[in-house]
Amino acid sequence: MFAGDKVSIVDDQPGVTRDRVSVLVDLESPDGKRKPRTVELTDTGGFGVYVAEGARYDDAGKDLTTLTKDIEHQIAEAVSSSDMILFAIDAQQGVTPQDWEIAKLLREQKLGSRQREGELVPVRIIVTKVDGPKWEAHAYEASGLGFGEPMMCSSKNNYLRRVVTETLYDIVPDTEQPADPRLITDMHLAIIGKRNAGKSTLVNTLAGEERVIVSEIAGTTRDAVDVRVTLLDARTINVIDTAGLRRKRSFSGPVEWYAFDRAKRAIARADVVLMMIDASHEISQVDEQLAMLVQKSYKPVVIVVNKWDLVEGKSTPKGVPVTPEDYEAYLRKELKGLAFAPIAIMSAEHGRNVSDTIELAFEMLEQARTRVTTGQLNRLVRGILETRGPSSKLGTQARVYYCAQVRDCPPTVALVVNNPDLFTANYQRFLMNRFREKLPFPEVPIKLVIRGRKRHEAFDDDNQVTRIGERRMSEADLLADFSNNPDDYFDDLDINDEDDA
């Protein structure tokens, strides 16, 4: 409700949230005249409610109550690092014995070790599920816990939402911030992979602490957890830990579908994706599906082979020791759609090659942001066509009237041609391979847009000047027109999201 977005997974099943899920929220001033106040809001697991009734064991027979200690540790860490605690009470369930226990722990400052000795962190009660006026009287029962008059709202239908946000705005101190922290992140890095591939272990290695829960129980991570990490060279990255996935037909309930949705959202908002592969297992159908998901997103991706320490020194079925070169050949054969992506071999648990992998991710981001000049592209395409142009059974000669890079992230190359049908899928792959050889973004996805010339357009033989209607335009003007009026040029472009639009 505060974030105005689907951040934490919400489900009727108790014990869904396990990790600390944080998000930056702008609290607007009640009068609209003062600056918004930015707070970091952290959602934690429900204290004392770790599994649903009758769901102690997962579908693999693992006892989920073994996660209790880890979940309580995450709650304690959130309390320890907070400047204010919002103690949530369910109005429709009433004040429970567990609520009294939590209140006692908060009053005695026993829930988490305080980072500022001698300082009492304020605790405010917020009563949820107040779906209408009839529930307000029930909400006031929480006053007996000893933390003052409670705030109340319904995050489902937004009842009293504005009252709560305005109250929080007045409570939060007005601190001068040099800049919005969201604007100084050097890279957003999403980590995806199947279950138990080592994603959470890598996040903890980068953070230098137990920021997310690591367990042998498959599917421990559910939410997409953002972790802000400052590197030794002062660069800042936002690492997004996602749920480990498995085949859709094996999903055991709606929570897994929500986790899959969060993983897709993480890919969409990432600058670079690390696709984790478990070296101790063969490439599975899930790995192939994830590779296809990343491929369709056009995000720069690094294929990360984790747990290399478990296979190093072992022999293949032929009795030959496994080498990185052999495993690379194996990956290229199994994940053909990511043939352009670089491969990094690491051990996240022991920290081997982790920093080099992050540096490689920065290189991928730099490639994706690279632009080439229109003249360079036109000369390259002209040379490719002279060497090997598209073939036609009818003898039609293919001509490219104009080409330009119209955007970056991903690099998008647009070609205006005489007959788009001549540029078949095979020839487009040939073009892409030549682009990777000659242009400065060989290891990131490239979008290729090909369309036919409109009747009102005319190009001269050098492709340097074009006529649109009665106007003559230079290369620079045409490129600007491409950017400002995309619908005039790319009628067949597949629009998937607002960024593409």
C-alpha cells in the first residue's frame, strides 16, 4: 500500500514472507507544499507464524519449521537497524497472545540488538484490515499494548490510507538528503536461476552479511529482495535476489506463481542479469526456459557457473578431467539462444571470482549503453551487402536505403530497405553476427528492426540525404525524426512495455 506497487507477495496462507523485503517510499506532505520525505520501509516475516496449518512439510518432505531461526534472525536484524518500528496488529483477529509477547519483547528492547546503545527506538502500532468504520472500535483495543493510540487502515481497500501516510509524514524527522539514493545506483543487477543454484549465497557474499536466508530447503526465497551493496571502489549496485524456479507444472500453489511474477519483474527493471547455473547438475529444462526468458527481455546477461569447486578435478564419463573449456562448450551447445553471452565460473560460497564477475557485469552494461554513428553503420551495412546480400529466387536485389542506431539498452539498429521479405530470419542472424564482429557491443543483445520504404520517402544513391514529403532532411535531422516519430517508421514494431513505446 505504501509503495503503490506489488513488492511483497500477499497471500491468505500464513508464513509467506521470510526474508526482509525493503523498498524506498516517498511520503507526501499533507499540505502538498513541503518536500516529500523518503523512507526505507522494510517488511518482515510474521513473528511466530512460520508455516501454515497442515503445511509443515513441503512437497519434497522437508520440515519448513527449520527456517524458524533464520526468519527470526531476519526480523531481529530489521528491528536492530530501524529508526522506527511499525507494529502491525490484525483488527479482525484482535489482540492475540503472540501480540502481547511481541509487545513485551519490543518494550524490553530484546527483539534484536540495538545499534545505538541507550537509545530507545519509537514503536507505533498500526492496526491493519480496518475495512470500514465498524472495525475502528476493534482497532482501539491495541491501545492496551502500551504504545499509545494506534494508527489504523485497510491496505486492501485503502480505508484511512491518507490519514496514516500523513501521520507518518509528521512523525518522520525532516532530514536533509544530498540526493535521492535511487538516483546514484550504478547498476541494478538481477540474479536468477533454478532452485538451490546459489543465488542467495551470492547475495550474502556481496553484502558481507546474512542479508537473505540461505537453506538447503529448495524454494526458500519467495520475494524479490533488493539489497544495496557498496563496492570497494565506492560504486553502488542494487542486487535483486529472486526466487528459485522450477517447471510450471510443478508449481504447488499461487505463491510460486507470484514468485515467478516477481522474478520476471526483477529482470524487467535490471540493467544486467546474472543467470546462475549449478555446475554440479546437468542443464535442465528450467535453465533453458530461464535462458529464453532473458533472451526475450533483451537484457545483458552473464552466464554464471556456480559451485565450480564441487566439480573441479572430477572426470568426465570418458575419464578425462573436467576443464572450464569443456564446460563452456557444453553450455554453448545447451543454451544456444545465449551464444553471445559471456560465461563466468565462480564459487559464491567461498567468494572465488565473485568480484571479477561483478566487473564483467559492469562491462556488459557499458556495452549496452554504447552508441555508434550513423555513418559507421551505413558503411558497415553497405560492405556486408556487397560481400553477401540477401538472395532472391526472382532475382530481386536487396537495397538498404538507410540504417541507424535509434536507441541503446539494448542497442537497436533500424534498417529502411526496399523489400523486407528479402531479409529472412537466417539472413538477419547473419547480419547480427557481422554486427557483433564489427560493432562495440559483441556480448549483449541487439535489436534489429527492418521495414520497407514508404511511398513518400526518397533516398539518393549515397544514402546521405532523404526526402520525406516535400522536405529534404540531413542524416542528423532524419535520426531525430526517427526518435520523435517512431510510429511513422516502425509500424510493425512489437510494443511490449512503456519503455519500448
